[in-house]
Amino acid sequence: MALIVQKYGGTSVGAVDRIGNVARKVKGFRDRGDDVVVVVSAMSGETNRLTDLAKSINPEMDPREADVLLSTGEQVTIALLSMALKSLGCDARSYTGAQVHIRTDSTHSKARIVDIDESKMRHDLNEGRVVVVAGFQGADEHGNITTLGRGGSDTTAVALAAALKADECQIYTDVDGVYTTDPRVVSEARRLDRITFEEMLEMASLGSKVLQIRAVEFAGKYNVPLRVLSSFEGKEGPGTLITYEEEGMEEALISGIAFNRDEAKLTIQGVPDQPGVAYRILGPIGDANIEVDMIVQNIGADGQTTDFTFTVHRNDYEKALKLLQQTATELGAREVAGDSKIVKISLVGVGMRSHAGIASTMFEALAKEGINIRMISTSEIKISVVIDEKYLELGVRALHSAFNLEQAPAAVSD
């Protein structure tokens, strides 16, 4: 018998018949003797509907009242799922985040979990009930309802699994695991049986939409085994287990290829090559709450000036460009240039730590397709390149083939 925390997203509970499917799936785990805690999101589209309602009254939503409103979406789902479970003869009890004592800080719309009192859940589990908890929400020390922001239900599930010391946290979604890359781009993409927390964190930060970064960080911090599964009947399978590196795991050089279409590049040319220039360039960008991703600095041919290039989210491009133009005037820069038609492709794999030549293989594969690399960034388990947007799919396919990702690596022998 195991203690399992399961999370079902908005698509999985998007209609009454799908809630019924979830109830039957959960009952199956109870019937085999497992204790189950279920975390659910609002029904798909519900959060957007509530947001539109609020904005129709006041476009500038009050953060506290917005959290009160948006948290009701999950409250509907937990009640319906508990009713569905009881109709199947499976006792269940629903809880909002506040009722189950998920305590957060007071940052409305993007609160952080401070602690969890698992006593109510323990009691219900001991009584043989399924515990159904609203994801995405909690309450601060003053009793104010708070929401956890994007990916909040994933974070709720992982946090509950950590508090309960669950055997596994299962994230049910509309895909049946983590793939070597997006199957919509590369039809030969392969589902991974396992991936490390480090690799999944890189994949999530680089554009993979399977899991949210905060949930992966939380799982890694508290060593919660995390599994991604499909919630749709007939497609579940074993999913992908996200865990720490273990002896005997598949030794792949590269685990996956992530990509991000939401990139834009900015360059300021001919600024003085002196201490403090990088801060004067990026300080106003940071003050405007614009996140900077990749950065490259090159000394000019004259040895006195430098060219400074960085990337931002495409939605922030115009705002960042105006700020950079102001900075260029202050610094006497020669020129400011920008490009919003770029993408980032990244190779991710813990195997990079012990294998040389991965970067050269990557660059050779892109060169053979006539793809020019605009920027390069590396870490211990990642290599990212910026290329022209029009070459995205060609580049991903070329790299997937170059590293033979469609083939599962041989298992390590003892």
C-alpha cells in the first residue's frame, strides 16, 4: 500500500464526464489499497471566465478580491469530484486551500507556501477517505485567501506530497509523459522513462510546458518522486518518473531538446568598455521588471568600446527597445538594433558532464542545414543557441537526429 498524491489539471476535469473518469481512476487506486490525496485545478476555461468578469467591472483588478474570486474555480471542482467519488461508493472529503491549512505569505496572485498542517488529511486518510484539495490556493496568516500564480496546482500537489512524505506525486495532464522534444515538431520524439530533477528544471525553464518550474524546484528540494502521466483513458501507461540521478539509470548524453519561440534580441553597439557599463545597460531593464535571459558582450575592434547583446521575452521587446535607446543616448553608443524574429533551442542532459564534443556535434548539425547561430549560452548540463525563427523546426529535427534521440539508450549493466 502506498500514499499517493495525484494532480489533475483543468483539461482533465474540464467537463462532468471527465470528472467521472477521474473519479473512476482514483477509485481504482483506493480499491488496490493505496491512500490517495487528489489536487485539482479549475475546469478548463473557468479561470479565464472569472478574470473576464472581474475586468468587466474594473480593468485594474484589486489583488485581494481577485484571489477571492479566482479561488472559487477550484472550489467547484473539488465538490464535484468528491460527489462523483461518493456516487461510486468511495468515501471522499473536499477541502479548500484555507481549510486544509496551506499557509502562504501575503503576496496576492503569486503567493509562496510557508507551511502545511497535514493533520486533517492524515485523519481522513486513516478513516479510509480520499482527500480532495483545491490547487492553486492557500491563506495567509491573517486568513486572507491567496493564489499561487501560474502552475499553482502543480506546486500545491508537490507541497502536499512533501508534507505527507508521500511515496509518489503523480501529475496527470494531456500528455503521457516527458518527451525528448515536442512530438508536434518531431514525430519520432520518444517518451522518456526517467529524467532527473536537474534536467526537468532546465527543460521547464527553457520552454517545455509539461511542468511548471516552481513545482519541479519544490520536488527537487524535498526529494518528492514526481511522475507525469496522461489523464485520458486508454493512454496512461507508465509515464515519466522525475527523480534524482541514480546508478543504473539510462546513460544518455542528451535527454531532450527544449525550445522557446518567445524570444527577442537587443544589441547596443559601441558603448565605452569600462566598469559599470553592463549595469547602466541592464539596470533600467531590471527596474522595468523585464527579465533578461542570454547575454553576450564583445570588445570592439578599437579596443575602447564594446557591443552588448541580450535577449528578453518577446512581449517585452518594444518596452526594452525604448529603454535601450534612452541608455544609448546617455552612453553615446553608436547604434541600437533589435530582432523579434528569433528562437532559442537548447540541448539538455546530465551526460554533458562527462562527455566532450557535444557542442561541436550540435554546431555541425546546424551548419549542415545552413542554420546560422546568433548567440550561444552554456551551463553544466545545457547548451542553448539563438537562431532565426524560420529555422526552428528544421533545427530541432536536425539535432534530434544528430543525437539519435529517437532511440532509447542501452540500460547500464551492473
